[in-house]
Amino acid sequence: MSGRWTWFNVTSVVLGFAFLYIPIILLVIYSFNESRLVTVWAGFSTRWYVEMFNNQGLMDAAWVTIRVALVSATVATVLGTLAALALVRYTRFAGRTLFTGMVYAPLVMPEVITGLSLLLLFVSINMDRGFWTVTLAHITFSLCFVAVVVQSRLVSFDMSLEEAAQDLGCTPFEAFWKVTLPVIFPAVISGWMLAFTLSLDDLVIASFTSGPGATTLPMKIYSQVRLGVTPEINAVCTILIGLVAIGVITATMVTKQRAVADARARQADPA
Amino acid sequence: MKSLGNVRRSFTPWADGAARPYIAFENVTKRFGDFTAVDDLTMHVYEREFFSLLGPSGCGKTTLLRMLAGFEEPTSGDILLDGQSLKGVPPHQRPVNMMFQSYALFPHLTVADNIAFGLKQEGMERGAVAERVDQMLKLVKLEQFARRKPHQLSGGQRQRVALARSVAKRPKLLLLDEPLGALDKKLREETQFELMDLQEQLGLTFMIVTHDQEEAMTMSDRIAVMDAGIVVQTGTPGEIYEAPNTRYVADFIGNVNMFEGRVTAIDDGLAEMETGDGFGIRAVAQPGVSAGQHAWFAIRPEKVDVTRRKPDQDQNAVEGEVWDIAYLGGLTVFNVRLDSGTIVKATVLNSERAVEDPIGYEERVWLSFDPDCGILLER
Ligand SMILES: Nc1ncnc2c1ncn2[C@@H]1O[C@H](COP(=O)(O)OP(=O)(O)OP(=O)(O)O)[C@@H](O)[C@H]1O
Ligand SMILES: [Mg+2]
């Protein structure tokens, strides 16, 4: 890669970013539109934000979504990390290949099938559909994403670190808790964030597994859009975008700060 | 270091039949799949001993240490520590600390926290931990680096942190897997002496793996020379060097000249041998050597005298031509080519080297040695 700006480079970067961000920018701009008509600009206003907060249905859906995402991401992270550990550590147990395949299958399974099969399961065990069924469904499909993220970190984890911890007096569990977990923690956190966002924007599986009183935000938005797009929806989406952006920026800054601190420490001491 | 040397000389528990070994490997075999890494090995190490394992790469040194530390179970045989079998005792319950060949430093902890890890784990009180950490940092000369993370250190510095971390708990038994390999000569020698001091003062038992035979010679009470999962010889540095029991050991430790031949007579421990190089040898034989058998005579280069004049002895003398001279400051190494074509190495201390008329290239010289300077080996 050369660092030179050629016309070709500039054009492709501009086109790429335009393709990615123009729709989002339009959405944000129109969320501040005075007019009820989404495509006609009639001056700046924040009225849709006020309306959005007064829309009880929308707020309920948002609250359900956040609870589902928090619970399912956390449970999926614990289970996914355990699955990753089992896959990496116990390389010789019977049926390992089968287990690996089974953990990864939901990654490539069409969501419609996952949703449908979970629905059938819940119906057949007579489980009332609602908050817990959506949460369970989200745990199931985000677990494998967490497992993949954590596993890729564990493969490069030096097992002798755990041995060293045991050598210095830790039980195997303490060694995991004091050494392995802190070392792989960034991967666990990324796994959690991935699971959280997956749950946040899932529409298909939630539609299959949710019931009355547990409408998630994507479901709500989708059903409203079918009746016509209101600028209210634009406002909700803008807030979602804002939240995601803050999350991404914070994560980046934390990582960067650590790198800067390390560099400082290196300069402070004589080599 | 003189006084240390004297203390060490009187320390010979292995010669005392009644002494109980501190570590006993009893017929230990370790297999990985169908590969045998340690083969029916029996070895005893005594309390307060500084014991070195020496051997080529892959001969099973690390495997031995790992079995002692509890990370591998012997396939058969037993390991006793202070008379107790270690079978089934998990690593964290063994009074043993190990320094890993790969260092295994905790990447998320600073140098100081790495060293403090084991101390905190055993519940040592804060002030005492800090004091011990400072002491350890001083030992390995890393005082200014206490707050760095391992990835901000050089290879040699990391090695020193690993060493400090394993020594910090002052375990009764310390296993060091190539603890000084990444250090420069000066730092290595200083650390060697400080380790020996520490071991002496605290009365610890050290088992150390090294590739550096000089290091093994300097530090150890005894050395075990290993080859492909077995111990070929165990002995003090002097025994290993002066009386190797096989050609393998003689060759592994230091330089050696080897002459092959047939034993013609044995009397009173002295054997006569006719070599293929056209001269007779009369030398101390290994017990068990008998007349008529094939044997090898091993002699160290510094035991071979180089003279212009023919020495007045018929045996243990042979003529040759100076092939190469290497001047090493303190000594000079002559490579002398015998008429049979064999090259013999002889080192001469330069205090004895005639400065006015030094022996030069292509000169005819006589090589000679005393009967008790080398050893006749069966294998
Ligand atoms: N977990 C394992 N699985 C299979 N083979 C192993 C395992 N650990 C060690 N070995 C084999 O056992 C033999 C001895 O290994 P070991 O690590 O003890 O050698 P070493 O003497 O320490 O060598 P070096 O000086 O290179 O460190 C080697 O041939 C190695 O390949
Ligand atoms: Mg090794």
C-alpha cells in the first residue's frame, strides 16, 4: 500500500463513504423535520422527539428491547465463553467435532429457520410466549457468536500462563479467574457487545418467539412503517444511531488510551 | 567466592549411603503417545543440593521438571519428594516453584505484580510482599522496571522477571528451566553468583536446566548428563569432566581428543592399548575394561604437552605436524596433524609459551601425556 492520494483512491473513498452514510445522514436530518411528510422539508423542529417520548407504545417496546438485550447478552456471554473454553481445552473428548458443529450451526442457519424451530419448541412445551421466550431465543443464537469471538482469542492464549499460576499456588479455578479471564477479557467484552447489538436489532427471531406484551423495538418500528413512515420513527432511529456511535467511540478511546499510557511508561523509564 | 567453594567441597550427601534423597525419581517413564520422552529413569537429588540437568535439545529435561512440578504425570514409576510420593498431588499443593522456559509472565500484570503474585496467593501480608518484591527486583537488577508490563521489556529482562517470580516464594525446591540463557555474559555471571549465594543462605534445593556447560560446571554440586530420556552419568563437575563414563559424556562436556584401538594388556588398573594412529597408550582404564577388547582413549586438550624434542618415553607420545594455531589470549590451541591423518587438539597456557621462539605452523612436534591424564572408555 502506498500512502499517495491518487484520483482513483479519492474517488473510491468518497463513493464508498457516500454509499454507507448518505442514507443515515438523510434519516438524521429528516428526524428534525417540522413536516409530517417524511420527504418534504419544512423547517427545523424537535417536535418528533417530544412525540416519540410521549408515545407509550414505542417507549414500552424500547424498554423490552433493552431488557432482553441486557439479559440475553450477559447469559450468552457466560455460556459462550464456557463453550469456547471447552472447545479449545478439551481437544480429546468424544464427540468434539459434533459439539463444534453444533455450536457453529446457528451462525449460518437462516434466521427464519431458527425462529420457526424455536417457536415450535416453545409451543410444544407449552411455554407462554413473551419476554422470556424472546430472551431465550436471543441467548441461543448469540451464544455461538460469543463462542467464536472468545475462541479465537483462546487459541492464541498461552496455556503455560495457567500452569504458572497453579505453580504459584492457585487452584485451577483461581488460575482461570486471576489469569485467564483478565487476559481474555477484551474478547469477552467484544463478545458481549456483539450479542447485545445482535439482540437489539433482531426482527425475525423476535417476531417468531415473542408474544403479547413483549413487542421489541424493531418489531414495533416495522409494524409502524407498514402503516406509513412517520418522522417519529426517524427520531427513534437517530437515538439508536447515537447510542451505538457513543459505544463505538468509547471502546476505541479506551483502547487508544491504554496504548498511549503504555507508550508513556516506556518513555518514562530509561531503557 | 573462595569461601563458598570450600563450603561446597565438604557437601557430599550423595556419597553417604544413609542419607535420604530429597527428590527421588524411581524408574520413571514418560510417554507421549508412542514416543518415550523419559525412559525408566532413576535419579536422586539431595536437600540443599544445586543440581544441573545437561543434555541436547529434546532429551527430556523440561519433561522431568514438569513431572516434578505436577504438570505431567509419569506413565510409570514414581517420584518421591522428601519421602512422600507425589502421585496425584496437584501443582498448587507441591512445595515446588518452577521457572518456565517460555517465561509464562502474566501479560496483564506489571513486573512488580508478577513477582508478587505467588506471595499474595499464599496470603503474605502487604508490607512483607512489597519488601520481598523490592529485594527480588534488586536481585535481578530491574528496580526501574517495576511498573512496566511484560510486553514493554526486552527478552533478557523478561527472563529476569520470570526468575524473580519463581524465586520470590523461596520454595524448598526451585526448578529453573534455562534461567539465564538470554542474558549477556557479564550479567549471567553476576546472576549465577547471586543465585548460588541465595541458595546457600536460604538452604534451598535447586534443580536447573542449562545448555551452557560452563554454567553447569560453575554452579552445580552435581550434574546429570542426559541423552534421549536417560541419564548417562551423574557426578560432580570434576567427576564428569575428568572421569566421563562414556564417549558421549566426554564429548558433551568440553573438548576432547579420542583415540580408538584395541586393549592389549591390563595390569593394576593401567591398560595398554595399541591405537590405529601408530602409537601405544598406557593409561588408566575404566573398571570393566579387559584385554583384547575394543576401546577408546579420551584426553582433554590441556593435558597434552607439545614439545619440539622427543620425550623420553615410548608410550603416550606421538609425532605430528602443526596444522593450525589459534591464539586465545590466555592460551593457545594447537591443532596437530598426526601422520595417520588424525587431528589432535592441544592447549598450552601462554605463561609457558616461549615468546622468543614460539612453535610455528608446519613444524614437526611431539605430543605426549601422563598415564593418569586421560581415561580408557569401553563405550
Ligand atoms: N506434550 C507433549 N506431547 C508430545 N511430545 C512431547 C510433549 N512434550 C514434550 N514432548 C517431546 O518429548 C521430548 C522431550 O521434550 P523436553 O521438552 O523435555 O525436551 P528438553 O530436553 O527440555 O529440550 P530443550 O533443551 O530443547 O528445551 C521432545 O522430543 C518433545 O518433542
Ligand atoms: Mg526444555
